[in-house]
Amino acid sequence: MAFVAWLALISGVGIVGLWTMLIATGQVPEIEERDRAIWFHITAEYLLGFALISSGLLLLLIGADVSIRVFAGAALGGTAYSTINSSGYYARKDQWVAVGAFGALTVFVVVALAILILGG
């Protein structure tokens, strides 16, 4: 279960850190284009990041109680969606390294979900 906890924790910190850096450095063109939809997307990403951080910490500090496993599973399910969706964004921009990185993260997330389900 340590793998699941650390994957959640590192992924959550990565999501929050990435969006904070992108916004702070003006690298979100949708903000400049006044595309209001981006703020809903960013909010969802921050909530996902905080859910991952929380579930990772709970798994490490309290253990794999059923309710914590359900919470972690929901957060990791959101991560699977996010990594697949983000791959499409970067594929459209021909940024294949990012697509590969998100693909690899998706595989790790699926493994973590299997561990949660099987109780490993």
C-alpha cells in the first residue's frame, strides 16, 4: 500500500505545483484568451491534487482502512481521467514527450487502483 500512498502524494504535489507554476509564469494561454472554462478546469485540477495529497497522507499515517481506500480510489480514478484527457491536449500540440509521460503515469495509476481493489 506504500506504493499507492506515495504515488498519490507525489502526483498530488505535482499537479498543484505544475498548475501553480504554469499560472505564475503566464503559460496558460486560455487565461489570456479569457476562456472562462479554464478556471473550472484549474479548480478541478487543484481539488484533485489536494484529494491525492490527502489520501496519500491518510494511507501513510492511518493505514488502508476501507474508507481511506475508497477515498484514494476516487482520487486515483480522477487522476486516470486527468492523465488521459491531458494526453489529448498535448497530442494536439505535438508534444509527444508529455503524452508519453502522461501515458506512463496512467499505467502507474492503474496498477495503484488494482492494489487498492485487491487489498495488496
